[in-house]
Amino acid sequence: MSVTAANARVEARRERLIDAAQAVFVREGLRGASMERIAAEAGVARATAYAYFADKEDAFRQVAGRLAEQMVDSVEAALTGPGAAAARIRGALQAKHEMTFHVAKQSPFAADLFAAKDRLAGPVFAAAEQRIVAALARALAELGVADPGAAAQTMLAASTGGANCATDIGTISARLALLAEAMVRGLVA
């Protein structure tokens, strides 16, 4: 087997284990999760799971890292897509908050997952938020907003507040559409 094929196999197994860990965390929370459950979900031996994760907290950090990267990628893709600025900004905010809703908020262990996120992966998500603010700021700068960095931070904070108190994806979408339209209109007026 070539080195490239071996590396691809290792990466595929790593991704499968991260998928399994995410499923276990969503279903059982961090407290209810175990390396044994992660290994069983992935269909591998416990020793194999330990070859990729030091412990369940390391597994959580790796899941969080992948989710943070996916979140930033989805925001950046929405911001660089076609359409009017307000629609692209709304799409970016929706991409961020819909991902959070689908991955964690629907879990019966959402509070446990968010507490673990802050404790175990706070810096990872803080860096992702900075990248999201920077991407929003670039979009706002294209519109001629005077202080796009501050506006982007305010927009992200406001969208987080609106999304956090919503109980369904339709409400999140409606609130983010209203927020993006109002803020963009107010900022460029």
C-alpha cells in the first residue's frame, strides 16, 4: 500500500471516528459519552478509538474543531455567493446559526454540550467567531459601512441573541432575515 493510500485510509477512519463522536455527544451529552460508545458507534475497537483520541474530551475538542471550521466555511461561502449584500449577509448568519441549531440545540443535552464547548473548545470557537466577524466586516466594507468591524461584531451578537431564543429553524430564519435587512439598510443609509 502506498503512503498516499495509507494516509487516505487513516484520514477516512479519523473522519468516521469524529462523525461517531459527534453522534454520541448529540445523543448522550459529554457526561453520558464514553470512548467505548464512540468506538461502537464507529464500528471499531476501543483501542482504535484511543489511537485517534486521548480521551472523550479530546474527541469533543476534535469534533468542535471540525464544526468550527465547517461553520466558518459555510459563512464565507454565503458571503461570496451571488445576490444582494443583505441577502448574502442573511445567508451567512443563517448558515452559522442553522448549523448550531441542527448539531447541538436539538439535542436533549444541549446545555451540557454548550457548557463543554465553552470549557473544552472555547478558544477554537473564539477564533472561528473572529474569522466570521472578519468575513462579515469585508462584506460590510464593500457596502461602504464606516466601521465595518464594529458593525460586524454588533450584527453577529444581535443574530446570536435572536437565534438563541428561537425554538425552531423557521423562527431563526425569519429573525435573521429581519435583522440583516434592517441592519444593512441602517448601516448604508
